[in-house]
Amino acid sequence: MKKVILLTEGLSTYARQLLDGLSEYSRLNGPWAFYRESLVPFYRAGQGEALPEHIRSLNAHGVIVRPSSPKIARAAMSLGLPAVACDDNNLMPDVPNIVSDYEAVGKMAAEDMLSRGFKNFGFCGFDDMYWSVQRQAFFKETIEKAGFDVNIYSSPKIPEQNYAACELSSLAKWVSSLPKPAAVMACNDDRANQVITSCNITGINIPEEVAVLGVDNDTLLCTLSNPHLSSIALDAKKAGFKAAALLDRMMDGQEVENQAVTVRPTHIERRRSSDIFALEDEQVAAAVQFIHKNAREPIQVSDVAREAALSPRALYSKFHKFLGRSVYEEIKRVRITEISQMLLSTDLPVYQIALCFNFSSIEHIGRYFKSYTGISPLAYRQKYITRGLD
């Protein structure tokens, strides 16, 4: 039985999902014996690069490490075992690393907010976290390509003992200064929770004045928020499974290049904090909301026009004025987005997804999907799920 040491924290949803994927791989291909050692005791105790002696006596075959500092990375490597690392802030050389698809996360948030008619945008992250800075960069790039600016929150430089109170006050001033209505992307659900708390303190209505979107889809954090938090879900479990497969090969003595296992966004879990359309025209807003709510149905332009109480010609004119695209283009964009999310977030065969969206055949959904994305549904799934392990 292979023995694997887990030098990770397991409290966050992201970490738990990674470990869940690792566990599933072990169940299907093992079993493995896991030895979990919390990182907190030995790096807070100031023991530098030292590891508890009992870890070395386990005679383990591999290690999964989340190196929250270079010292911890060196400590893990001192074991001399095949290793996989999973911390975007502290990438480890010469071993496979689990990393986030920063571009896909930032673009997904930006495109969702733009599609909902927002013209004022903010980003709230952590200045000293690489993954946060990267998500910010791609969010900002996508918004600016659409012709808008992004107001970036910068954390105050204050002593640690006063940090919590000063941070909340600083955040409250920042959200108050945003032109309304505004859409704010937070780098993760923890940060989004702080934005929502700041809005509640200052009396800013969510989502009517400020819509908030987080990342990780931590169900507990999202439902503890008031209102409940919308969040981008990630395929961390699949990444954990792939990382385990790499580690297994390494423990068998196979040569493995320093591949990156990429954690990708799958979909936005819509909750109250961003469930709004910031469109100046009420009829267009009603039409867009109808399209989103009926994305799995084969709705026609005439159905949308009837819902908005407009003629198809009048609705076409308004869509071009306020959204810059036709009604049909919006219907197709929303349907393709949902199909793409289902391809990445589920293991359903394409023919079952076709049934979910009321397509008559697998060929029908294939033509529809390819006309928009340039590739077939199956090729899309293979491209984004297996990239990084080829």
C-alpha cells in the first residue's frame, strides 16, 4: 500500500475539493494510506525548515504539499519523495504544481457582469497574493476591452494589530465611493464576504446598488452572507484527481515532466448578491432575464418579444442600442454558456446534455455549439479538462 503525506491545510473549500479528488483517485486506483500533518503547528512555531521527526519515520512514498512559504517548500523537498505542490503563491520548481486558470476566472466574471448591463466595475482582492493579482489583471483587461474602467481596491498599509477594524473601514469607504450601480468581483469568497459586510454597514443595497461576485463557491460562506453570495465554482476536485494520477506515476518510478495541473472555473452559482440586470431599459432587462431563465428551452425571438411586450423589430432595435447585439445572438450566447458549463462541471454524455437543452439529436447540438465556439462539444470538454496532462 502506497503511503502519502499530506502537508496541507484542509479548511477551505478549495483545499477540501483538492483532497476529495485525491481521495477518489485512491479509492479507484489504490487504496493509499494518507498521513495528514497540519502545516500550522510547525511553521508558526518558528522551526524554520524542520519537520516533525515522526514524518520522516513513516517511510512514505509521496507527498502532497501546500507550501504557504518557501521554508515549507524546502522542508517538503527535504523528504526526498515524489511531490506535487498546490499553492499558486509559492510554485515549487522541479515538481508538478496545481495552479489556477487566472485568465478564465477573470474573464468569466467580467463577461457575466457585462452581459448584465453594468457599466461601473470594481475589483477587491489581496495586493500580496499572486493568484489575486492575476485574477484582477484578466478581469480588468476584459472590462477595459469592452470600453469601461475598473476601480481597484488597495489594502491599507497598517499595523497587524489594527488591521481588521481599519480594513473594514477602508472597504466601507471604497464601496461608498463607487459610482452606482456597480458590479464588484472579489478575488475569493472570503473577500466577497468582507465587501458585503461593508455594504451592509454603510447601508448600500445589494444587489440593487452593488452586485458582488466571489470565487470558490464555498457553500458555507456563500449562504452565511446576507444576501447570499454568488460565486464562481472551480473544478478543484478534478484537479486533485489529476494530481493524484501524476503522483502515482512518480511513485512508480516513471519520469514525469514538471506539468501544471490547472484548476478551471466551471460555472457561476447564481445567488442573490448578483441576481440583477443593470440595464437602463426595463423592457430589455425583462427580455434578458427571460432568456437567462429559459436558457434550456428552444425559445425564439418572438417568445422574448412577447415577454417584453414589444414587437420583434422594436426589441431588435433596443437590444442593439443597449447590448450591442441582436436578440438571437443573446439567446445563443446564453445557451452556449450554459452548455459549456455543463460540459465542464458534469460527466454527462453529450447526448444527455442535448436532451437537457431540447436538441433533437447529438448532431444538432454539435452543429449549434460548433457554429459559436469553432469546436464540437466533445472536443471542448477534452480541451479544457485534460489540458495540462497531455
